[in-house]
Amino acid sequence: MLYLSACIFKYLKKTAPEFFFLTHFYIAGTFLFTPVLQAQTFAPTVDMPGLLRTKTEQVQDSVQSYLLPGERICNAQAVKDFYTQRNYAPVWLVGRFFPQQSQEFVQCIYNSRLSGLLPADYHYETIQQLVQTTQSNTEADILPALADLELLMTDAFMQLGKHLQSGKINPEKIAITWKPQRLPFNMQLVLSQAVTSGTPFCAALQSLEPQQPEYAQLKQLLQIYENLAPWEPLQTSWNLLLQKGDRNPLVPEVRKRLQITGDLSPDAPVTDVFDKELETAVMLFQRRHGLYYDGLVRSNVINELNVSLPARINQIKANLERWRWAPDTWGSTYVLVNVPEYRLTMYEDGVKSYSEAIIVGRENYPTPSFSDSITYMVLNPYWYVPASIVKNELMKEVHSDANYFINNDINVYKGNKRVDPTTVDWQKADLTQYYFRQGASAYNPMGVVKFMFPNQYDIYLHDTPSRELFNNSRRSYSHGCVRINQPLEFALHLLRNDPSWNKERIETVIHSQKETIVNLKTPIPIYLVYQTAFVDPESGEVNFREDIYGWDKKIAQLLAEKTNF
């Protein structure tokens, strides 16, 4: 049994190059092994340029480009152009041999699973079969296989490079609101440069992967979880409560599970006594999973312990894919909003300078993932009621209370003209002709301040009068915007280098209840992300969070399916 010990958590803080060594050669005491393709001698004389010219002429566009039954050339035009520019000279076959570097690339295809990808997407099994075919003594079998092998390996390089560099999945095609930031490379050019410079093909592909240490940490974490033995769910009741001092038949099972996850020392005795050591381990587990950490074992702790090993592996793979969608660098100063962590963090010169709890969109109003820049804030903001809330919520209130607009300080406008809401038949009115604005106050859903980074989703950070919701560990309550626990503290932090603003002036403006725009001297990049598996940069602890929007499940399902385009 492999344990996720505390030392492994700390080790995950190391740099990307160190992880790359482990990723490809060694993991937690186990060497990775796949069949090694031996260098083979092929036909005595092979006119490869002639074979490739004939074969590439048969390749049509990517929709119709079945080279072999079940194997489609995914990058048909790029493959054709590549060989045309090379005068049909082969890359993977040198003379009569399948050289060492080509064998290493086949191993690289197999190792794509260590990045959460599917070797079958890159013709892995077919390439192996073709290599076996080339060992035949029948020239009629060998010659077509050589051409097929050459073209499929080139297509595999291009396809794997694209997936490593910018992801296998287009999030916009599966209804996930995520604006991809990494522009795909010209894989034809990447391969040409690798051939010309003599760069190992695997190294050329590795350079395309995200270089952030967080990505390398997740790759290492994936390997660790791939080597764990599956566990059975713990059976318990919904009203379970275990605490320090208890004796219970479930306690030994909890101990064993926490030893597997690395929260409890593997040397700790497996007894039925809930002692101080177990309480500390439970608190560590709770903290790593975003739960309120009080050391009590309730059903929510058991639910997290019961997340299956395949589900955790898929969760890690989904987060690796999202890193491949992310920009190459976030800069040194930025605001990071991790939606499933319910946390906003600001980094300056690469160091965390501010952090606080947030509330995010509920399941049917997910907070989107994208990046922009905070350019200004608004003190005493009006609330312009979104069209979806007008239709789905506001009108229900108005139909049951004719004075709802007046009682809640909501003004109604048609165009630029304010209208008396009592003169409108709201049962028949065309709501698209009106907009609704609530006056500034501490009871306004915006609270007393909002932080603006104008975007297509109409998402921003803001205060909230519903302070009690921050007491909950699960905080997905909004209509998509991000509510901040300490908005005035955040405002002061952003303005601390602006001598024209201080705490007293901000409070004076707020007491005036007059809407006031405050421009930032320097725009601050902001990234709204969805990371459900990550390594804490300070503690080195592995963290998991609930997949509140079901995005992990969608991504993992598509990652497991062979590409059909």
C-alpha cells in the first residue's frame, strides 16, 4: 500500500524540472515499464519518398481521412503540407531502421497518460501493430506498413502536441464557460524545428506543456493516486458524530483511511479509540477538503473519505486539462479567484499579499472562468437588476405585492425616462423595454462597494448584506457574481498606494450614500479559475474541493473518450 505521507505533500512543492524526472522515470518506489520497441531492419531497399507521396495523396481532409480502419489522420492538411515541404523525406524511418529516437517517441505517446491524456488518441496501439507488421518477410505487407507508420507517427506528434499545449477539449463545446487563454502552436513548424535542430521529440513536446509548477505538481499527484489500491466506502448513518474520547467500531476504519490519505501517520495504532492524534488528523483532512475543521467526524467527513479512487484520479486529470487552457503566465501581480475553494487571493511580486473568503454562483448560475483586469471600484453602487432576475424572481414579487418597487427603493426606467411602476400592467408588459435600479444602501445586494473588470459576462466582485452566509463552508449562493467577505479591507488594500484615498475618506463617501467611482492608478489582472485539485503553495498540502458545477465530471468523461475528429 502506498501512503500519501506529509513528506509527499512537502515534496510536491519542488520545481517543475525535478517533477519531470519523476514523471517520466520513477514514482514512489515503482519504475514505470512499457514494451520497448527494438530497432528493426526493414526491406533491403525502400523508396520511402515514393511511398509517402502516394500515401499522402490518398489522405483527404480530417473528416474523411481514414488511413486505416478505425484510425483517422486528425491533422490531414498539416501532415500533407509537412511532407510536401520535405519532398516526402521520412522523419521516423532512417534508411532501413526504426531508430532509437523514434522508439522513444512511441514511449512518449504511452506516457501521455501521465498527463491525464489517452494514448489511443495518438494511434498508440496501431503504431505498435504496424511495427510488428514491418517484421514480416512479405514485401507486400512491409511497404504499405512503412508508409502508414510514418504518417501516423507524424499525426500523433501533431495531435499530442496540440493536446499538451492547449488541451484536448474545447470547453466552449461542452457548455463550460471558460475562455481559453493558450493559443495553439503551429505543430507542423514545431516538428520541422525538432527535426532540423536534432531536438529529441519528447523534449520538444514537453516544452509545449504548461510550465507552471502547479501543473507539474498535479502530474506527480496523478502518478501517486494511480499507484494507490482502491478503497471500499465506509458504511455509516447520516447523523453520525464521532469525537475525541469516543470508542466506536468505525474508528479503526477512519484511521486506516486517513493513513492512506497521509493525514494520519502510518505508524499510528489502529484502535477503536478516538484520541488526540486522530482528532488532529481529522482536522488536517477537513482543512485539505475545504470543510469546517473542528476535528469532529460527521457525515460530511465520511462523504469525502468515500470519494472513490477513480473519481479522485479523474478529478486530477480534469484539473490538468484546465491548466492546459490557462495562460502561459499570470504575471507577478494579480488577483486569483478560485471558485470551488471559495477564496480570493492577491499576489504581488509573486508573494501572497491578501486573501479572504468569497461567495460564488450557485449551480444554475455558475461563476464563469476567465481573465480580465480590475480597473475601478464603485462606492455606494446602484444595483441594476439583471434581466434573468427580473424575469425569474422580481416579477413574482411584484405580482404578489403591488408596492414591492416602492418598498424596496427600486426605480423603474423605460429608456432614459423614469416611470411610475404602479401605472404599468406587469402581467402584459414587455420587460425588455424596462430596466430596474435599486438605490444605494447597505441593504442593496451590491452592499457598499463593487470592484469592476468590465467583461462580457457582467461579472464583478461586490459586498453583500447577507454576511451570515460566510459562516458556511459551502458558499455557492450568488447569481454568478463574486461576493467578498471584507470588501472595505480589500478596497483599502487596492488603494493603499494612492495618497488621495484612506479609510476615513472611504467611510465619508459611504455615509453620503452617493454613488462614487474610484479609478485604480494601475489596472490589476484578475483570474477567475476552477481548481478542484491543487497543492497549497505554502503548506505543500494536497487539496481537493467539491465539483460544484459538475465540470470535472464532464471533462473527465471526454478525456476518457477517443478523439473522433
